[in-house]
Amino acid sequence: MPKMGIFNRLEESEFESRSKFNSAERKRFFASSMGLHELLESPRTTPTNKVCFVIGIVVNSIEKHPMFI
């Protein structure tokens, strides 16, 4: 099956490159609440549980705001 050309080369390289956020945008998009931070830093929380918990939060936020997919 042939590959569909959606982007030109410039658009494709821009799409594949890392996003560049300024300080305010990083704080807005990646900040966690103090309660969440305390929960993730709990000595009872294993690394596997931390990853699963964060993935659950991301999936939940995507379901609430599907326009950001």
C-alpha cells in the first residue's frame, strides 16, 4: 500500500521535532498539584505504580478534553 503524503518535508520535520515551551508554558502544562506530588513521593509508591498512575491521569484528561489529541 502506498504511503499517503499528508505533510510536505518541512511540515513533517516540524511535526517530528520536540516542542519548545517557555517557562510559563512548562509550568502550565507539566505542573502537578501538591497532593499529587506528595502521593507520588510516598515511600509506599513503587515505580511501577507511579507510571501507571500518571498514565491513568493522562488518559483521564484526554477523555475529558478530546480536542487535545
